[in-house]
Amino acid sequence: MEGDFIKINEWLSPLSWLYGAGVGFRNALFEVGVLKSRTYKTPVISVGNITVGGTGKTPHVEYLVRLLQDKMRVAVLSRGYKRKSSGFIIAKSDTPMRMIGDEPYQMKQKFPHIIVAVDKKRTRGIDKLESENKAPDVILLDDAFQHRYVKPGINILLVDYHRLIIYDKLLPAGRLREPLKGKDRADVVIVTKCPKELKPMDYRVITKAMDLYPYQHLFFTTLDYEPLQPIFPKVTKAPSSLSQQNVLLLTGIASPRQLTKDLKPQVKSITPMTFADHHDFTHKDVRRLNETFAAMTGPKCIVTTEKDAARLTQVEGLSDEVVKNLFVLPVRISFMLEQKEEFDNLITGYVIKNSRRHIIAQQKDDHKNKDKEKEKQKETKPVKPQTISFR
């Protein structure tokens, strides 16, 4: 399928060349220092991609939150795509979704104790977070791989298994937002949405094809699904099994392919209703949803994603039948090839070593050691014999 897409758009290659020249020139300005990348005293981890379309950023950021939230104060900084506000905002428990965007809203609802902030200008956002009374110990930048005004301590590049960047082309012929060379900036590359049945040979082929530098770490992740959860409080019970269910799969995400593939063997049938990423559901969409679900027969339910669920709770006009049968399918990522421990150690090691708490503690230890050394020198310093004179 990937090859077909590129072949169909081959006639756009000249435009891709022009686009690549512009992006390459911008990157060159950063490389030579004309445009400046800033570093920060707070550990910063960036998660992003160089393609148009979903690579699983949100589940990977959530993985980092779960990994770090019990050990330190975590902040997630996003641009807040399609929000109806501007500037810097720190989300509260009751902040409306329209003010921060669907993904930050979802993050705050799932992890109420972490800091979730939005700002299109990431440098300003980090400055604001660092100036807070309770400043974070680590900042996770969501979708910021190409935001080069910030130089993160760890730069994580996500690559969709179904659309490997090594076989893709620049916009508009393909989906690359910058030349393939951009992957060289990554400290960590994660191939996401991998089928669970990958064979050892598949890993070796991808590893060789990615052609990474020795300083770069390559990981593979897959999607795991948790039990269905009702979206609306009035619904208290989800189907115990989907095997006999006719499922209306409602998605407004960039790449629902792996979700559809994973769900298909588990259900009786799937009726897809697909919208663009971050789609705002209109009255027309709601009417279509009501009518489509009403026309389905047999045991049936609606399954959607967490990001879509955040937007669906904001719409009006859903039929009672839809409300009672609308469920979200929570998703998590897991590492393959027993790479979890390696990845966890890489992340926590960097954060702990560079956190202000660690640096302050290290400075205190250094001062203590210096004081101890001075005391030791005093104790071992030879005492000059006193000269006694007789008159």
C-alpha cells in the first residue's frame, strides 16, 4: 500500500523537492547557529515525528507519565492543537476542552495530579513552567520533534510501522514533513504500532534499513488494549465480550489501521465510521451516527478512541440508544523484544541525573565532602614545634 501511495503521487515530486529545499534551509540555519536552539535547566524530553499522520504520540507520552509521575513532578507541554484560545495556559481539573485541545484535555483527565500546559511557543511555555512556585522536575514536550528552538535532553522520534519513513517521500508526494536526514537528531527512535506476530527476521530487516548511528537507540512498541469503558456516567456496564457484537468503529484519528486490524478478529463485524484527525463532530455527523447505529441489527455497540471520546462528550443530539452503547477502548503501548527495562533506565537515568533535586543534592554532597576534607587536613596537618627562649 505504501508503494502505491508514492507511485500515485509521483507527479508531485518536483513540488516535494521545493518543499524539501525550504525545510532543509531552515534546518541548516539551526545547524550553523543563525537560528538558536535553547537548552534548559529542567530535563526536557521531546516526543514527536517527521510525518503527517498519527504515530502514537499520546500513548507514548502517557507511558512516560506513568514511568515518572511517582518519582517526580511531571509536566506535559503541548501546543494545544485546534484549541479556541491563545498564549500559555495551565490546565485545571475543570478547564474546558476547547481552551486546551482534545489531547491535553484527555491527558489532564487521566492524570489529574500532573501539570498539563499548552503554548504554541514552546520556549515561552518552558520559561513559564520553570518560573512556577512548584516548578516541574521534568517537562515532556508533545509533538515537538520539529520545534527546533528547544534542544531537549532526549529527543524521541516515533515511526509508524505501517509507514516507515525510510520508504516515504516528502510532502506533497509523500508524508514526510522534512528530509529523512532529520532522523539523525533523534536520540531514541521507536517503531510504533508493530504487529505482535513480528519475527526476528523482521526486526533485523527494519533495524538495518533504519540505518541509525551508534549513539541512537532503536526500540519497538505495540498497542495493548484495556477493557471497554462507558463514556457517559449513566452507562454502567460494557459488553463482557465483543465476539458476538456488531461494532460501529468511530474514529477521528490520523491512522486507525492498526486499531481496525487488532479489533477485527475480536468482533462479529465492524462498520467503520472514519473522520479526519482532531475532527470536530458537527450536528450532521451526530445525525449520521444516530442513523447508522439505528440501522444496525443484532447485538451491537459503538467503540471509539480516548481522543474521540473527549470530543464526543462535548456534542449534543446523541440518541439515547447511542449514549447507552457508546464505549471507549483505552490503549497503552508495550515494548517488544524485552526492551522495556532498557528504555526505562535510559529515561529515568537521564531525568534523575539532570533534575534540580539531584543537582542540589549533589552540590550539598560536594560541599559536605569539601568540609570533611578540610577537617581531615586540619587533623593531619603537622604541628610546628614551639621555640622556647630563655632570658
